[in-house]
Amino acid sequence: MNTTQSPFSRPIEILLVDDDLADVKFTQRALKMGQVTDNLHVAMDGIEAMRFLRRQGQFANAPRPDLVLLDLNMPRMDGRQVLQEIKSDEQLKAIPVVILSTSDADVDIAASYMGHANSYIMKPADPGQFNSAVLTLAQYWFSVAKLPQKVGS
């Protein structure tokens, strides 16, 4: 399946929320390899992510993401809190949120789905498997799943 063809008439926007620079670089590389998007935005913690999503301060002109890739374990405001804020906000709750975490704890997986995460993917330790996982999730969300043309306001 060709992932270079966007189902949208506009660029695909992804917000990656992760404080681990190595994982950010792995994700960037995987998306670039799959030619999925050039519009990957990175927030290094939950507070920055919520400012981006709510278009506050320096993010006043930020695009509305088509997908949020969210790590659970971060400083200041963790992914669990971000998920809760996104899914309780009328302007944001329709944005799909994929948890991308190193945790394989049943409690984290269950809590994520109970918090209305759209998917939970454990980050593989192997770089090749990591690339494959990111490409598979991007292919699903942007080639298989049907998303609204405009999410939120």
C-alpha cells in the first residue's frame, strides 16, 4: 500500500508527545522512511502538548493534529493526564490518540483504553521493529481508517 498518498486535501498533521529524544528521532525516521508526513510536531511533555492542542502562546498558529502519538511516562504532566484532558475537551476529544509507550503493564493498557485512547502500542526496543510499528500505525490511521477532513475547530 502506498503511504505517500494522503486521503486528505491538506497535509497530514501528527503531534508526537514524548520526552525521550531517541524515541522522537526513531519516530521521525520511521515516518520519513514511509514518506507518511513532513508535518510531525513534537511536544516534550504534557504541558507543552496541551498548549499546542489549545493553540496557546507560541502555538497560537499551530495546526490541529489528525493524530496524537502519546507517551505515558513524562515529567510535569504525564500522558495519562494529557489523555484525560484531550478526551474531556469538546474541541479536542475527536482527535485520535495512540498511546506509544514502553510500558506493557496491564494497568496502563486498561487505564488507557478506559480513558478513551484509540489504540495502545508498546514501543519495541529493537529499532527495526520500532520502525515497523510506527509505519504500521501510520499506514492504518492514514490509509485504512477514515478520519474526518477537519477535526475540532
